Amino acid sequence: MTKTALITGASRGLGAALAEALCDSHHIIAVAKTTGALEELDDRIQARGGSATLAPMDITNADAMATLCRGIFDRWGSLDMWFHTAIHAAPLAPADHIDAKDMSKSVGLNITATSTLITYVSPLLGQSGHAVFFDDPVVAGKFFGSYGSTKAAQIALAKSWQAETAKIGPHVHIVTPAPMPTATRARFHPGEDRAALHSPHSQAADILAALASSLA
């Protein structure tokens, strides 16, 4: 039976690295808004002998996510893994100068879309599937009000789901990757020495290794 892994935010960074690391053992369902980047990911997955289904969608569109999850059910019946790497990184700003549109986008993607996806994906994961979320210790820093507050709320959702399903499944994991030279980090730390950061591929390998015992 084909193992499946849904990755939201799969077009670049950690999401893409996880897709490449998992494609040897799982069919990848890659979700992101950037079609070109998804196609490039698919090329790399095929070069490794893997396979992927590309879903160029906006995860804030609840109807699109419902269609996606119904399609997963119709084709595979269930889902083995879900990695939620999608995030909206609003520009840094003092708390009393946060742009209303930036906050609205942050809430829509980081909180509302995550909550909606948990509702849709949970039945697909069942009792034995695994969902993985990614914490970020930067959320309490100054000027991170929009990103920080909504990222913290996202993790609060994940922690609630984790506690609620501890005995019944699915298995919910929350991990904290090391700093990586991603587009999100570059937005927050312009001019940083990126050579000192950890590559997304090394972090993907570390994360999967740490989860290996529970993912078996």
C-alpha cells in the first residue's frame, strides 16, 4: 500500500526539503501557491525515482482545502503524514504600527487556515497517522508582533490537538528546527551571514531521524 505525505508549504525551504527526503518512501502531496516552484520540486522528486501530486492552492481557501482532502480520500482513502510548514511572515513592525492588512493575512494563514486544515486532515490521518508542526522561538522578539502572535497561536492549536489525541491518535508532533537560510528568515534578518545557518536538507534529515521511532 502506498504511503502518503501531505506537505503544506512545499514549494521551498524546509517543506521542499522534507518532500525530497520523504519521496523515497512516500508519495508526496505538495501544496503551495507557487506553481513553478512546485514543478521544480517535482523534477527533483522524479530524479530520485519518487512521485508527487502537485496541488497549487492557497491554503486560506477553505473550499480548495476541502476539495484537496476529499481528493486524497477518494484516491488513497487515508493519509500517513502531514507536515505543516506554510507560514505568512508579515514585515517587522512595532506593535503600535502593525499594518491591518498584514495582521489580517497573518491571522488568515497562520491561525484560521491551520485550524481549518486540522479539521479536514484529522479524519484522513485516523488513529495512526502523524501530523508535524514547527515552532519558532523568535516569536517573542520585539517587532515580531504580527508574525509572533499568530505563530504562537498556531502552536497553541497544535498543542491542544496533541493533548487531545495523545491516547487516541493521530500522533501530533511539534518540533523546533535550527535557524535556516529560508526566505522567511531572510525577511526578518536581512544581511545575516547565511553561511552560518543550517541547510533545510540537513534539518529535514534531523527532524525525520528524531521522529523515526514514532513514525515506524
